[in-house]
Amino acid sequence: MSSKGIITIERHIIEAERQFPEATGAFSNILYDIAFAAKMIGKEVRRAGLADVLGYTGEVNVQGEEVRKLDEYAHEVLFKALDHTGHLCGMASEEVEDFIPIPDRFPTGNYSVVFDPLDGSSNIDANVSVGTIFSVQRKVSDHPRGCVDDCLQPGYKQVAAGYVVYGSSTMLVYTTGNGVHGFTLEPSIGEFLLSHPHMCIPEKGQRIYSVNEGNYSRWSAGQRRMVDWMKGATPDNPRPFSSRYIGSLVADFHRNLLYGGLFMYPADVKNPNGKLRLLYEAAPLAMIVEHAGGKATDGQRRIMEIEPESLHQRTPLFIGTSEYVDLAARFLAEETVEEPALAGV
Ligand code: P6P
């Protein structure tokens, strides 16, 4: 127990809100509602092994992927937790092709939320950790009830971002720009308790790289040289990195946030913009990693500065320890790369 005692996510949000006298509480309520939805989703993810939950609905989502019941369920839970509150002017979801307006029967508000309701869901049958990723933005359009422009904002305009990882425990990690804080669900009381205050990615953390090397043949020369160097396949790296890749973005990101490392989903000849989505995957995790002392780029540009043009826009992603993100930029620029002396690593 910390010196302050047990701090629930509700208490943490309220104490953060008190720092802004003009706060109306709307923003805090959005975070509560997302935390509530995370509990509901986590409960079903825990039961995913039961035959009645697994299996395909036979439908296909906007990504062209067969939709598993849990994807739909997670989307519905988040939508219904947020649609009636009067705090939002709209939503966007990986599971829905277009902008999601607030139903006419409900009032609207001054924020929008974009989310990936259950990222990594193709791993569910294998009982691999999956996650929810979310991003909160302020209403910017003149549309009276909100429109797609309220979701199509660059990452630096996010007012909050976070993720939930459904793993050996269920953790919710979020930032509102004032540090990154992690909460672990205590299932016996159904509360998220502050377990990781002020999370910082280790500056000289573990030399971990996370990438799907099955795509090696499709990468650029610079990308291949970088991974060859990282794994010690070239004589100029006396201290090879360790490879860790789960294939579930939230799980891979969460591990690297705690231990240090570099997660990469680069562009390749088949996916010239990479595979991951800017709005509800890369940008929220970029806000988290930057406020934890790390970096996130598309290989050259800061993720948080990329102006989105469409809801499901893809982007290459290099995210994690700043030094390794910078190293990737040099390799990709095909410069002669001299690794800085990573003293003490
Ligand atoms: P690949 C899961 O489908 C996902 O969207 C991310 O969670 C994960 O990082 C990535 O795709 C894995 O993709 O091509 O390596 O299987």
C-alpha cells in the first residue's frame, strides 16, 4: 500500500481534475466510462475459452478480417458506455468503417473518442494477451452534433490516451499529459488500483527489438540492415539485442514500456504504409510513450504530428526507447550508422 493508501482510478481521476478549477467533470466521466467498459470487456476476455463465446459471427469487419464475437462485444460495450453520456460528439472504431455519430435521442458534448476495441483479437483462441486502445480529442468542428473532423485530428491534439492489456492481470494505462499511470484490476472488488504511478520507459533499458521478421524479404534495405545489426548478424554489433514479439501490439508495447526496447511495424512492399492504424493504434500509444520519456515515429516523422486524412489510415510505427527510435531513423535513411556508446546497457 502506498503512503497515500489504496488509490482507485476514480480517485486518481478526481484528484487530477481538481488541478483544473475550470474542469466540468466531463473529461473525468469519459475516463470513468472507459474504465467501466474495460472491466466488462476483461470479464468476457477471461471467459474466452468457453465455446459459446469463441467462433466467428460469419461477418467481416472493415479490415476484411473475420469478426470474432469478442471484437463485436468489445465494440458494443465501449459504444454503449459512451453513447448516452452527453459528453461526446462522436466516436470512431476499428470495427466500423465510418464516423459514429451520437444517437439523436442523446445529447452531445465536447469530446470525441476513437478506439480499437480489441486489438490482437486474432490471438484470442491461443489465450495470448489482447488489448483495448483509446484516444480522447476535443470537438473542433462547427457541426452542431459533431462530425468526422472531430475524430480526424493529429496526435498532438489528443487530450488523453490509453490502453488496457488483458493479460495475466488486467491493466489500464493512461495519460492526460501529466505523467503516465498504470492501474491493475483487483477482480475481487472490481476496482482498478494504482499500481504503476508515473511510468517512465527506461532510458538505458533492455536491448529488445520487436518486429515480425517473417516480413524480412519485403523490407527496405535499411530496415533489413538494422535488424541484421540488432541481432548481431553483422560484425559491427558486439552486443546483440534480444528479440521479443508476441504479435499483439498492446502486449508488445506494454512490455517495452516497462523494460525498454523498440517495437517496429515497418512499411514493406506489400504494405507501403505498414499495417497498424494511425488514429486508434499508433497515435494513442505515441502519446503514452512520449509522456513516459520515449519516442514514436513512422521511421522519420513524429507520429504525433501526422495529419490524418482518413479514419483507418495506416502508418509504419517505430516506438519505444528514444535512442533506439533515433537509431532506426538513421538506418532507414541508409546513413552510415555508428551506434552511440550505450554505456551501461
Ligand atoms: P503481424 C494484431 O492483428 C495486430 O493488429 C497488432 O496487434 C499486432 O502488433 C500486429 O497486428 C501483428 O501483425 O503481421 O505481425 O501478425
